[in-house]
Amino acid sequence: MLKAGKAVLIFCGLLALASAGCGKSEDAKRPTGANRLVISKSAGPRTFNRLLASDEQTSSLGDCLMGRLIRINRQTQQPEAELATSWQISADGTALTCELRRGVKFSDGTPFTADDVAFTFQVLNDPAIASPASFDFDGQPIKVEQLDSHKIRFVFPAPQAAAERFLDGVAILPKHSLEPVYREGKFAQAWTLATPPEQIVGLGPFKLKEYVAGQRVVLNRNPHYWKKDSSGNQLPYLDELVFNLDPDRSTQLLKFQQGETDLLSPVNADDVAALASLEQQGKIKITDLGPSLIREIFWFNLNDGKQKNGKPLVDPMKLVWFKDLRFRQAVSHAIDRNAIANLVFSGKASPQWSFLSSGDKLWFNAEVKTYPHDLNRAKSLLAESGFRFKSETELVDAKGNPVTFTLMTNAGNAIRQKISAVIQADLAKLGIRVVLTSLESRAMLSTINDSLNYEAALLAIVSGDADPNSHVNVLSSNGLSHWWHPQQSKPATDWEARIDDLMKRQTSTLDSTERKKLFGEVQTIMAEQQPFIFLASRHLIVAAKFDIQNLKPALLPDFMLWNCEELRR
Amino acid sequence: MNRKLRCGLLLLGLLVACATLADFLSPYDPAEQHREFPFAPLTAIHIGTAESFWRPFVFNGQQYPLRFFVTGAPYRLLGFIPCRTHLFGVQEPARIFLLGSDGLGRDVFSRTLYGARLSLTIAAVALLVSIPLALLIGTLSGFYGGWIDFICMRLMELFLALPALYLIIALRSALPLGLEPEKVFLAMVMVIALFGWANLARIVRGATLGLREREFVQAAIALGASDARIIVRHLLPNLTGLILTQAALAAPSYILAEVSLSYLGLGVPEPLPSWGGMLASVGGVGQLGTYWWNLAPGAAIFMTTLAFYLLAEGLREWSDPARK
């Protein structure tokens, strides 16, 4: 017999295992409040080597431990000087020269020089290391020229717009401690989770104090950190940063409510109500940063390829509808985005039609085609394409086939479940029957990335940076995340060819007004063609204890901790 | 009939009636989204309008009297009689949400009733599959013993040992994506039954082993009755009480299996309302306290389980020869 009791137990068991130490661990007994911040994280880092993994946890922790030449100020979305005091881009746009900060020391006291930068790029460009942070231009790596002990030049094979931004993702490694292991070919085994904390050496405001697998990561201040505040005080202000590993969102919320943790980001729109009373008592501050860079999207599979068994990936009859621009536009018009914003996100979201969220303030193009909820417009678009109503509740195509498709989304995600129920109800009014199906997240990702045999999918995309270059993977027709038809050998449609061309041109255009114009056209095409049907961008809401100062929450990750050296209480 | 049996039957009867007449009893279609009313709390019913002091009404800017036998969303009563009459309702723009509404403005009361239909059907169909299977394998194994018993027992142990939840998740991802909700339902029932029979069969085998040694069975064997006759005429009638009790015990676990699956988002897809799916939508601790009325399916699950356990207990006492 299938013991449901057992099933539930297994489930609870997993939670208990995963959140071990979330009961009354020693953390709870230690006084919070002192000069430290306690934060819940949904997972631990994969490695302490920032260059070897690009997941959210590894990078946000890595950015506290490691220094970078240039940092993107999350709030202004503009680059600012860190370990490079100044930088210059050559007139032809192919070289970036950085003047390095003098007198800077690693957390073990060793001075920082251009050698460390050169070593970092040697590792980064090494194909054997295969760093996810590595950067190439049509297969050619960046050349690094060491001009003197504190001056370095990066040379690109072609003019490169916004070249300095990529330095935000490059953590500078200490040559003195990592070069020997690199020479032995054991770089991948250095700085793993099992490495003793004192061996992890960086230029960031904090250094690693303790890592307890599955429980917590503790950082303490780096006494050699270079940055000082305006009155000359050594930063960081905080003595300790404690990351508790609480995979369950409910646990994170409860701990924050109980005052065991100091920050909560992001806060789900549904949970704001649960935090309202604490805010009224003045114990916490909730900040709504407006539309985030996360956009909920759904799209039809436009692949005309075949499966291994020779069957087409998408039923040819349906592929005809999906490829029909007016069909996609009609669907887009039929969806009530305000309902999604109000029902799914409790009003804490903005309807979205364009590729970018309005939170991407430097690049957002507001002048694109919009798709307000308009059933009559949708019906007339469908009629133009030869679709007709067989009955009030059944739409058929020109050949009389009833219009129905399967919308796939990831199981266990309450937000997506709700959005898909709204889409289902809205399209039912157009006579389109939507069958919903949920797949476990990994199975879903392998379907949209590899097996490609699905009809429509609902997911979200998020920008890694507020710069057009960060969208190449989605927009270029040969991109991996060009989900409606990934990895095309040559652009399947004229408009995709046009986007490819615009994306290539903006990459090598140095004039930012011109770039903005080019990328603006990309957004216009995306809005016109609706390969992704954009639905809404949820607001980014963050909450913090009332006494934390200098918080500059921003839309780019890490939302709260990007300026961790300045935080104080 | 003892009191427990009567209580159990009454409660179960009530649930079955609610499930069968769900369309008539519920004021709204379970999938209808009243988008202006997300997470509406329970609608307060006041008594006494201007015209009559006992008339119940709901308040939405003005008084809207509660009406009985109103015309609403079309449905088919008992599955075949086209009908538009609902037991009660109020005139729009007012709404009546006896148990509040969920995040999409759907009526929790209507959805809970329809969910009962799904849950009880799953229990019934899964029992219809697993009991005959259990009876067949259990009696054969217990009656013949030897290598048949050995094979059957190992098979049962295999099914008892499998981690059901993981297997079901794997099965679900192996099924084609575009499966209609009805087929998903059917597949789920089959899976639940597939894992449900083994434990029952074990119990049947144990009882058969005992019965085989009893005098009347030995007498039948001595008189030269065929195996089939012995099993059908002598063993099965003596297993009735046991089987009924075990069925009543198994039913709630089947219902809970569906709830767990739907809670994980791998059960019956929207728009079919299911108790597990409804609970999943308020699974976060933030919503639990704020929108507590969405836990109504939990109360329904409790009631159903209670009904079945009362029934099982009552059946056990009723069939216990020592008490007759």
C-alpha cells in the first residue's frame, strides 16, 4: 500500500534534514544585535572559488570575500572604481587600461599588484579550468598586458562596448597562494568547501571564519581591507556576517519574524501582509523597489526540428498556429496582465509587454507595442488568420482542428501555478483549451533545453546585469536560452536575423546613445513579434531590521549585501 | 449495527452526497475566477432585511438577500441531467463565499465540495483495483503455499519496499506532457492502486493461512471439493469482514496519497479542484495565518479520514465473531 503517511514523513524528513540547525542552534543563543548581521540563505556556496561557479549563492558570498577591479554600483547600475582607481577605454574601443590601487593588501597581508590580476586572467582564459566567469569574443580570449606593477591593459579582438562591466564578475585571486596549485594542475581542488578557512585569501571586506556544511557560513572582518569611509574610518563597519542555510522559504520568513535574522530578500508579495504588523511596531523596514529584473514569460515552442525517433518536436498542425504572428499577438491580447499582477502578486507587480522590465532604467524602451487586455482585438486577429468559432467555447483553425495546447511549468511553484490558471481561464474565453502540466524543475529545464518536445512553457527570465550584453544568450538566434527556438545554425526568420545583427552592432558600438537606439529596436521587435509573451515583472521587496544603516537595496543581485562593507548598525 | 458503524456510515454518506451533488450545492463553478475578490474572507451572512426580519442577506455596499434555488452556471446533475439551478446564491455584484475565496478569487466552498468528488472517486476506484488484486494474490499465496507463496510474497515485499513517492514523481515525468487532466487522474489512481494492493494482500494471505487449517476447510478438502470451490465458497465469505475493514482503513491513505501528490504539484492539474492542490496554494507560512480559510480542505480531509476510521472500527466490531 502506498502509505501516504510515509510519503508525508519522507517529505518532512527532508525538510528536517535540510533545515537542521534551524531549531535552537548555538546561533540562536548568541546575541544578535552586536556588530553582526545574520542572514538566511536558501543554499550554501558550491565552492569558495568565485571563478569556478556562477550560481547565486557562490557569487553573493564570493563578492563579500573577494575584491574586483571595477564594481557595478547596484543602485545607479553604473560601474565604479574598486581595486582599479581609474580606467580608460582606447579611442577604437579595443583596449581597456586600468590603473590599480596602491598599498592594498590581501587578507593575509600580502601586497596586491598587477601580477595578481594577470594571474587571475591566466586562470580565467585557461580552457582546462573552464571558468563560467570567462569571457571570450567569438572564441578569442581577452589579452592581458601588464604595463607596470600597478597598471594593466586588457585588449579585445574587436571594439567592445561597456567593456569595463565584465570586470564586476572577475574576483581577483592571490597569485602567491594559488599559483603553486595552479601549476600542479590542481586549481579545481583548491578553495573547495573543505579547505581550512584561513587558506581562503581575498581582497574583499570580509574573510571566511567558519563553514559548517548544511548549517552556516560565518565571515568576519578583513583587517587589511583597503576601503575607508569619508571620515577615514577603516571599513567594514560590521565585525561578522553570518549566513544561515535555511532552504525552506517558510523557515526564512519565520526566523525573520522572530528576529533571529536581520535581512529578508526578496520578500514574497504574499508574505508582506504577514510582516505588516512588525513594520507598524517599527521593528523592521520593508522597501518596495518597484519592478524587478525578473520577468514572468510564456512562449510557444517554435522549433521545427525532429525528435530522435523521427517525429516532429511539435505537432505540425500546432506549429502552424504557433508560428503565426497574429495567433501569438491574439493570445497576448487575451491575457489580463492586470489580473496577474493583482491576483498572483497581490498588486506588487507591473504588467509587462517589453523585453526589459522598467527597472532596467538605463535601457528600458517604453515606446514598444503593448497588448492591453482586449478580447475583441484578439478575436479579430484570430479571424484574420482564418481561425473561427465553432461554438461559443470552441475555437477551430482554418481546417477545423480545435485549438488546444499544453502549457508546462515547474511543479511546486505557487506563483507559476496561479499564473497558469489565469492564462487558462483567459484563453478559455477565446475558445482555446489549455491543458496545464507541471514538471519537477530539473525535468522541465531538460525539456526546454534538450529534448525540446513540448508545446508551450511558462517560466521567468532574469537579467544578470543592466546591460544589453547580458541578454545575448537569450536574444541571439544561436543562444542557449533563445528558448522559443534555441541554438539555430542560422536565423530562422527575418526578424531574428535583424535582432542578431542589432545585437552584434550594439556590442561594438561605443557611443551609448547609439547603443541605446540599437537595443531599443531589439525591444521593439521583441514586442511586435511576441516570441516570448511577457506577463509581469514582480516588484522586488526587501525587509531589514530597523537599525541597519547604509542599506542601498537594488535590483541587481546581491540586492542587499552588494555594499556589505558600508552596512552598520 | 453498532454506534461507530452507524456514525461512520452517516458521515461517509453525507460526504458522498456532498460529492455527488457538488454542482447543485455549490453556488459557483469551481474554476470561475472572481478576479475582484482575491483572498476574500468568509462572507458574513446577516439576518433581517427591511422587508422581513428573518431574511438572510449579505452586504456589499447594500443588502443583497440570500436566495435559494437560484439560476447560475450550467452543469449536469448526476452527470447527465442538464441543470442550472443552484441551492443558494446572491445576486451579483455581491458574492457569497461561505468559506472565503482563494488567491484567484475562486470559491473555496465550491472547490472543497468538488474536491470531495475527486478524492472519494480516487479512493473508490483505487480500492476497486487493489482489493481484487489483493484477494487474488493473497488467497492463492495463502492457500497453496510453496513456491507460489514464495513468488507472491517477494513480489509484495518489492512493492512494499519501493520508495513510492519518488517512483511516482519519476513516473509522472515519464508520462507524456500533454496528458488530459482526466487521463492524469486515471494514471494516478492506477499508481496508487499499484502501491496499495501489496499490504492488503499480505493481510489476506495471513488470514487465509489461518482459515486453511480450520475444520470446515479441511472437511471440504477431504470431501474432494475443487480448489476453486473452496476458495470461493469457504475462504472468501470468511474474509469479507476483514476485507471490508481493511478497505475502510486503506481508503483514507489513498486519499492522502492523492493529497500529497497534488500538494507537490504532481497530481491532477487545474482546473480540476483537488484538496492537495488547494492546500499547496497556501503552503507558505506567510499565507497560513493570514488566509486561514484556505485550509478548509484540511478540515474536509480530517472529516473524511474520521468517517473511514469510524467505519473501519465499526466494521471490525461488527464482523468480530467473538462479539456476535
